[in-house]
Amino acid sequence: MGKDIVESYEKGLFDELYVVYNEFKSAIQQRVITEKLLPIEPTKPVEIEIAVDYIYEPSAEMILQSLLPKHIEVQTFRILLESNASEYGARMTAMDAATKNAKELIKKLTLIYNRTRQEMITKELMDIVNGAEALK
């Protein structure tokens, strides 16, 4: 996968590669992130007194050719993990809210049911008392 993306980039099929995903901050907070994967922007080197020229085995180009596809694959995997964690966090938050709402609804319905039942019992007692009074 990473090699295919790098090859397509090198052939000029696209100029830049951006990825949009949900970043997991916490179970109740996720952010939408747009991240640039290609081309990789070089960081500014720290200025030091002595300039050192390293010797690379194999060549620096070969190292880059082997590391760049791996970098793309690792970043893609990280992005998928972040998105998956964000989805689970959002689901957990939604289910927690639904559970709280269901508990409140059950309390309200239980109260309504008990009041209605009490009214029916009171009405039946009133009918019995009125019937007994009418027989006297």
C-alpha cells in the first residue's frame, strides 16, 4: 500500500496527499484533523558549530525509498487507530446518554403509573362507600 502511494506520487498522479480523520482526545472529545502526508516538509536543522557529513550505507536515496512507504503505512495505521478509538468513544458517550435518558423516562412513567393506579383504587373505594351509603 505504501509503495503504491509513493509510486503514484513520484509519477505525478497527485501533487499532495492530505488525510482527514477524527483525532481521539478523550471519550467525550474528538477533533477532526486534516494532516498532510506527502510531500513531507523538511524540518529546519538545528545550527551547530561543526557541520558533519554522514556516510549512509546503502545510499541516502535507497534509505529514503525504503523508509517512505513504511512511513505512509505507519501513519495510515495510526490514523485508522485514532478514528477507531474516536468512534468507540462517541458510541460510549451516546450509549451513556441513552441509558441516563431511559432511566429518567422509567422514573417518570413509574410515577405516572402509580398515580393512575392510586386514582383507580380511590375511585373504586368511593364507589363501594357510596353503594354502602345508598343501602342504608
